[in-house]
Amino acid sequence: MSLNIVNNATCTFCGCVCDDIELHANEERIVEAKRACVLGKAWFLNHTAEHLYPDALIDGKEATVEEAIQAAAEYLDAADLPLVYGMSNITCEAQREAVALGERLGGVVDSHTSL
Ligand code: SF4
């Protein structure tokens, strides 16, 4: 089986955002993550292409992404002081969007590192 090799992949696990990772992947999973630290290796090697979970949940019930976006918009619109929280395992572009959302809502932005 041939491996797909991706150079200069970015690890978003801890926040250092190392962007020189070399990934080797077969059809289902990453089998090697060169230059990643032990945390990065564990993160990359434990993700698969299997579809283990529904795309979205609303109140614990399976939903479409469109339904989930509509529900999220309604929750955020009704909130007095929405908190945009997390962002530890997402890209810089997604973090930028999260901050913009927090500003647009007049809410608060925080990351898991405040714990
Ligand atoms: S490779 Fe290690 S240090 Fe670099 S972002 Fe991933 S977890 Fe952090």
C-alpha cells in the first residue's frame, strides 16, 4: 500500500502551531508524523478518516449541519453575554473567525488556557 506524504503540515494541538510536520498516511490514518513532539504524534496518529460521529447534534439528537448552524444562531442571538470559547485545536483562520464572531455578538472570547 502506498503512503500519501504531506510536507509542512501544521499541528494545532498545543498552541505552538509547529508547521514543519511531515505526515505519512494510508487510506485510513496517519501512520507517521516526522518532527512532531510526543503530544503531536499522539494527536496525529489517533485520528482516522472513519466517520465515527454524526456531523452535528442538537440537544443530543443527530442533526444536519444547516440545522445546527440555525440552532446555534438562535442561541447566540438570545444570549445576553455569549462566550466564544475553546479554539485550541483549530486553525489560525478559524480562530480569526471566532474572534470576529465574538466581536460581532458583543460577547467574550476565551481559550482553554485560562483554566
Ligand atoms: S508538534 Fe508538539 S509542540 Fe508542536 S504544535 Fe504539536 S503538540 Fe505542540
